[in-house]
Amino acid sequence: MTKDQAIKALGGTQETLAQKLGITQGSVSLWGEYPPALRQLQIEALTGGALRAEPECDRFRVPAVAASQEAAA
């Protein structure tokens, strides 16, 4: 997911996204095109999977969670 997609999905502003993630707006503004890997996983959870973390984030998934998602797919 891109930073813009995350912003749109979780409130429309960097400030709203930051509040939902429990961080500052300044932190969000420092992201490049993509949120950091662990933030992507947090955003994926907050959106109920509507936004998916990039594949390189999979190495941070908890194995039991990843296994249950693979079984559901």
C-alpha cells in the first residue's frame, strides 16, 4: 500500500492517520511513498485487510497469524 492509500482509507489526512496509529503527523510526513513495514501491517489490521501490506512485510508477520491467513485464502 502507498502512503496516499493509507491516508484515504483511514481518514483523509496525515493527522487522522497518525492519530489512528498512535503516532505524530510529523512521523507520517517523513514516510516516503510507502509506510514502514510494521506500520503497513498495523494499517492492514485497522482496515480489516482492505489495504494489504506489501509482500516484503510478510517477514514481520506472526507465524500463527500468517498461517491462518494462508488457510483462509
